[in-house]
Amino acid sequence: MAICTPLNSSTYSSIIPQQNHHDAAVSFARRACWRATSSHRPRRGFTVITCASSDAGTVVIGLAADSGCGAAEPPKGGNPDSNTLISDTTTVICLDDYHSLDRTGRKEKGVTALDPKANDFDLMYDQVKALKSGVAVEKPIYNHVTGLLDPAEVIKPPKILVIEGLHPMFDERVRKLLDFSIYLDISNEVKFAWKIQRDMAERGHSLESIKASIEARKPDFDAYIDPQKQYADAVIEVLPTTLIPDDNEGKVLRVRLIMKEGVKFFNPVYLFDEGSTISWIPCGRKLTCSYPGIKFTYGPDTYFGQEVSVLEMDGQFDRLDELIYVESHLSNLSTKFYGEVTQQMLKHADFPGSNNGTGLFQTIVGLKIRDLFEQLVASKAKSPVEAKA
């Protein structure tokens, strides 16, 4: 199973995109996948249904991450006629739906859901390609409650398609269909701290069983999931704080937004001066900071041999309304108006991670995706002569 958006040790946000691409893009990365609880087995196969999309086609976003995806009940506001997160502009597909083996089948064959052998990449490619081309598909469903493969559902091509889960960038064919890609990179230390709190403190699991669970899936994660981050246009990296010596609780986080240079329609965010190397402690009269404080850094770097810009936040906000002070020093945010980042953070203040870099950078990436979508639509609307200019 895939985790779409790990934000803290005990909760995964689950929200439906709002009724416009503005809010949908901003909030897409801040929810986990939901799956229905039907116990029927599916008829798997690639079936397409002709369905006209917008002239601009479908913009496809890939979001990769580790762990589990799904809940027993749909989130509030979910579309009752679909097993996928859908708004009028955005559809979010969890790639667990392309498991080729159910839970029993994986156990019998001795493979995990992370193993490519347990997933149908041919079907994934065919259906993402069809949706991108404006053709509806009958997408299979993996039931996270029963572990079975449920009957397929019809998915129509949206304006924005988000495919999220374990393998959005694993298959080269699927990777080439992506207009933008994000990888959520949670460090082993933070994963362990979160899992200890969730499984030990809240579910009564033993420390030994938790360690065994982590170690059992680590080889497949290292082999098949982690390497995908080299292909991502943006990486949100979640690390232990450096502000608290020997911290092992994972409550205060150091989060890095790694942005690839040279990506079409994507201009990396920068702090103060583009291309400079900056270290900034914003705490003071305009930003309240309790222990251990807040530290931002920014600068150019290389990532898997590629030029990137890196914006980092260590610590957490005491008052989100004061985020406007930080926002005023950030550029290339792709906002529509002054203070939009702060407004979005306040709007989702009850979401896990909203007071630290995970919430801030996911909000920023959402704004960048909205901007990318609008630029792609505008470029496709141009005449062939204008497009070549």
C-alpha cells in the first residue's frame, strides 16, 4: 500500500479538492487516499470509454511516497458515486488500485506491495495515457479493508489528474506522461519516531514488532521506491530537527523543499535573493517563536547530479497569522495576491503539519501546480505559430 501524504505520527489528512482548480491544486498534496469497503472481486482489464475532455487536455501530476494509503470510510464531502477523490476539475487516483495481486496473493507469493511484480504497470500506463488523451477508463479498485481487488469504476478525464502512491515514477512510460512530479521523502529516523508513536502508543504494538515490520519492507523500499526521487521535479524531504540536540521524538521537523532547475513552467521559490546562500532566523518582533525556534536556509545545490534550489525550514510556527512576515521575504510563490500562502495555511490550520515546513511547502507546491496548470492551458491555447515562438 502507498501513503499519499504522511504528515505526522498519527493522522493522515483526507480532504476532497474544492470546487475550483485554485483550491484543488493548493490542497491536493494534503490528503491520503480513500478506498471503499466493497468485498467483491473485480474483472480486471483495460476498457476505455470515449469521453471528450477540455481542449487543453489533462494535466498529470505524480506524487510518490512510502507506507500505507486508505481508510475505512470516505472523507466528508466525498463523491458517493466514485471510489476515487474527485472534484469538478481534479481527480486523485491512488496507485494501489493497480495492484495485480490481492493481499492473500502477495502473501502466497512472498512479495510486498512495493515489489513491481505485485503491480500492473501496463494497465497503469494505458489508463493514465488514455485519461491524459481525453478518454475515460474503467479503473480497477484495491480494497484496503478486505485486501481484495474490487470491481472497476469509470473515471472520466479531468482537467488535473493526480496519481499518487508507491510507483508514479517507477515505470519510464508512466513517468514520461507526467507534467510535474513530487516525491515525499520521509527520513528513516522520522518514520521510526512516527511509527513508534502510532503503533506503540496508540495501538499497543511492541517495539520489537515495529522494528521487525520496518526492517521487513526496507529492502523493497530501497530497491523500488526510494530511487524514484531522482526523477522528481520537486522533493519534500522531512528530517529530524537540528535545533534540539539528540531529538528522537520527531515532533519538531526540519523540512527541505528541493526544486529542480530548468523544469518548464516551474520557477523555484527563493528566499531574499535568487541564487544566493542564505541562513535566516526570523524570530523577533514580527514572528513569535517558542523553543527551539525557527531557522530558514536557502541556496543552490546539486541533487543526483542535477542543479537544484533548496529552501529549508527547521522548527514550527507558534502563530500562523504571523507567517505573512516569512511570506513577504519569499519570491516566485506563484500567488495571486499578497498573503495568499498565509491565507491557505490559516484555512487549513487544523491539518496535521500545518504549523511546520510540511504544511508550508505542500501549500507552496500546490500553488506552483496551479500556476503550471494555467501556463500549460495557455500554451496549448496558442496557435501553432505562437507556440513555436
